Amino acid sequence: MRNALCALILALAVWPLIARADDYGPSRTIAGIRHDLPVLLAAGPYAAAQPLRFESVVVSGADALVECDACSSTALLRLHYRYDRWWLLGYVSASSDGLLTAGLTQPLVTLAHSHLAMAEKADAATPPPRCKTFNCYFVSGEIYDVTAPIQLPFNPTRSGRMRGDAYLATVTLSNNDGSASSKIASLESRAPTQAESWVTPGGNSYFFFSGTVQSSQPVHVQAGTTVDVWFPFVLDASLRYSLTIAGHGFTAIGPVDGTLDANTLHFVLPAFTVSPGVELMGEVESD
């Protein structure tokens, strides 16, 4: 009886790490991906209706594909391991041709065809289904340009969205005295380099964005501008995150502490003034 009880306790202890029969890859890695995905899909560009059900997870090296029942009927979720985290890069077409067009390796594509029902079904379809989700690679090779710089008018009813390096950042300016033609141009975002990131001693950066002020005169912005950043990897909720915005000829803002909800950091800025031609640089760091 004692041996049976010990065996049961041991089985329960390792049960979360055991991969399902239709998964492929290291069991701990698969368990980690299955843990992270509900957090990543609670909000952001790939938010999916609850309850989520992940049919299969296939891992090959630093890349992974996931078949999600509630996410998209024509595409697979793509993840990549970077800086000790799994990053959700978006959707890819489920067909083998579509996966290769997206830059995935042939071994992973072969595994997907063998273990993911959606991939097998897409290959059998004539013609293969075209994925209709936003950040999707089509069989034709067409790719949405999600990194194109955007322009943010000094208009409190308009928001600017940046999608660089798989992040989704939204800036909403508060009331200001900017003219109808004034704006923040070439608004872009990026991930930190490895040296800037948390995996390197002395590095603690998580996100960067920049933009250049275009106006004929200084613009005075009232308190209340918001910056919301959804992260493509799961943030450590035990850390404190802050935003600093600086630039030559600009009185720096911050660090402003953010609040974390649904893997999205929310920052509310104090009043500030920007001059024509100033290049603004924003950085999110942890404590």
C-alpha cells in the first residue's frame, strides 16, 4: 500500500510536465508553452475567446507551433525562444508551403504535418486555405508589413499603434495645443538587444520606442497621455516596470511606474512640452 501511495504521489508530481500524445518536443518546454499561452492570449493582438484549448504543441529547437482551437480556424500560433522566454510571434498559414514561406525550418514543417491536424488538413485542401489573420504569412509569400513607421497626430481622439518586434504598443495623447498638421512622425518600436536585455548582467531593458516631433511651434500636452504596451512574452509579475521618455532638447519624463494587467503595461504620463524636431526615445525597464 505504501509503495502504491508513493507511486501515485510521484505521478501527480510529474503530471504537469508530461506532454500529451499529440505534442512533440521536451515535456518541460511544452508544459511551459502551455502555461504561457493563456497569459499571452488574454489581451493584445491575438486575444482569443475563452475557454482556450490547445490541441497540439510541436517544438523544434528554438521554434514552436501550436494548434489552438479557439484562436483561428486557418492558422497556427508561432513562437520563438529568445532571451530565456517564449515569444509569441503571431499566426502562420497552416499549410507546409505557408510555413516554409514564413521562414520555418523543414524539420519543423515536417513535424507539423505529422503532429498537427490543422497542418495535415491544410495540405490536403485544394487550394490550401488562406490565413485571414492580421500578422499572417500567406502561401503566396505575401507578408503584412507590421513594422512600417506610423504617424501620430496631436489629436486626443486618435491613437498610434506600434507593432515592431511582435510587441503591440498604443499611445493616446491627452489634450494639447498642437495644430491640425502637427504630429509625432516615424513612430517605431523595437525589442532590446541581448546586451540591453535582462539576460545580460547590468541590462534591464524590455522595450524601446521612438518618434520625431513635426510641428511649427512647441506643443504643450496636458497630463493624462497613456502608453500601453502588450508584451509577446510573459512578464514577471513580481518586478516593477517603469517608462522613461527622453530626447535632446526635451525635458525627460519619468521614470513613470506602470501597472500590469493581462500582460500589458499601462503608463499615465504627466504634462509635457515638445519642441519641433525633437526625437523622442521611450524605454521600459524593470527594477
